[in-house]
Amino acid sequence: MLCAHEPPAKIFTAPFEATTISRSPSSVKILSFIYAVFAWLIVAIGTLHMLATFRLASGSALGRVWFFGSGMAIGLVGALNLLHRTYGGSCLGVRMVCRSANVLLTSLAIVAGTVTGASVTQCCVVWSLLGGALILSCLPTRRQSSSFNTLSYSKRNAI
């Protein structure tokens, strides 16, 4: 409710204050470790997918090429998550591309698991892993100064 006797700053402010999530350094380290484990597991699934290509007895050569390429894509999304974990706080492009890749890969895994009739166990493992990486990649991170930002050198050394 607007009142004429209230100062303009109070009239135009939201009734709630946006607060940032304050996490202890130990919880940030734990989440970072869990994110690293998820990212390495995605790389491992991609590698396993590529290695399974050579065990395929049925299907055409073109199908095997696509199967191998899918494994490469999965592994590269895992590597992108590792990059996001390391450089995501200071690089907006890595954050955006990683989150987009996680959304697309998770969506593709849900569709593929449903269409191909994968077992409940397979669906739970893959969907939990990809969904967990998606959630962890979307968590707000604290803006910590990276080693690139803390390097200082004098102006006379710069060209």
C-alpha cells in the first residue's frame, strides 16, 4: 500500500529483501567435490559408451559411428562440467554452455531411456547422475577471485 508520508525509497522497494545464500567454506568444498565426482562419472559413462561400440555385433556401420559419437558427446559434456567447476565462477560463457549442455543431455537421456525401454536401474543411475550434475551446475557460486584476477604486475612491464 502506498502512503504519501513514506519516503520514496521505501515505496519503491520490494516487501522482501533478496538475500544471497551464505554457505560455509566447508560446504562449498563438499559441493565442489561432489560436482567433480559427478563430472568424472559422466566422462566414465561416455568412455564406456565409446568402448561398448566395439562390442556391438548387430547394426550397421553407420549406427556404430553414431553410437561412438554419442559416447564422445557424453564424455565432452563431462569434461565441460569439469571446466565449469574450475572456471565457472569467472567465465560466464562456460557457465551458460555447460548448463545448456546439461539440460540437453539430461533431456536426451530421459527421452532415450523411455523410448528404448531401458531398465529401471539403468534409468535411475543415468538420470540421477545427469540430473545431479545439472542441479550442481545451476547452483549459485560465490565469486571467488581466480588466480588470473589476482596476478598483479606493474604498468611498466605491460605493453
